[in-house]
Amino acid sequence: MALAETMAPHLKAMNMAMATSITLPPREREVVALAVLHLERGEWEIVQHREVAEFMGIPKAMVDAIANERYSDQMFTDREQALLAFTRQVVRSVRVDDLIFKAVAAFYDPRQIVETIFVIGNYMMLLRISEVVELPLEGAAGAGFWKSQKQPA
């Protein structure tokens, strides 16, 4: 990010807002992030977010279910299933069909839906940066930022 000195401060500000100011609950924000990263195969970000998920109390079995797109697994609440289905359609199709939109709108208000789209888009962008520049996979620093925000679940 240091090479993008005009963009990096703005990206940092958006990520700070995502961490501290959105109304989408932190654990659900992380579920969305995990889904995006696995759908898009962002290896560096996946390594980081395994640690974040653990910090936030998301069970490994749930992370594995997300990685394998088992979004209808009984371990997910109806709310989480709707959020995951919405995330998958935004990532894969851009548009969301009426059935999926109605399902997510039953649990989330319009602001939270738009915030979710921002989270999805942010992680799609971040993983493209990390994959194209081939950040090394060794070592995870992912939970450091979230720990500094004191935001477990």
C-alpha cells in the first residue's frame, strides 16, 4: 500500500470506518469478509482472516463451512444464511435476484445492506492487490488491527 501514497490514506480511513462506525455487527462483517475471500480465492487475505475469525470467536467449523460454500449448514442462523447467499450473489453476479434480496432485507435495514456491499467491494479490492503483488503467505498479522479496535464479537 505504501506505493499508492495518494490512495492508501483514504483506504485506511474507509477500513477504520468499517471497523468502528458501520451498523453491520462485527462478527457478521467478518463472515462476509471470509465468504468474499474464499469465493475469490484470496490466499494472503484468507491467512489473515483465519486469525481474525478466531479472535472474533468464529468457530473453525464455521470458517470451513464458509470456505466450502456450505451456507445452508445448520450451524448458520437464518440471518447468516441470508447474508452469505447475498454475499455470494454480489460477488458472482453483481446483481442480486429478488428472492435473495428479500431474504437479506428481512434481517437487515437498507443502511446495513449498503454497508455489506461496501465490505464486499473492499475485500474484493484488497485481495486483488494482495494477489497481484503476491504478498508472502508466511505469518499472519490480520487480527492485530481488530485487536487494536477491541472488537471481538
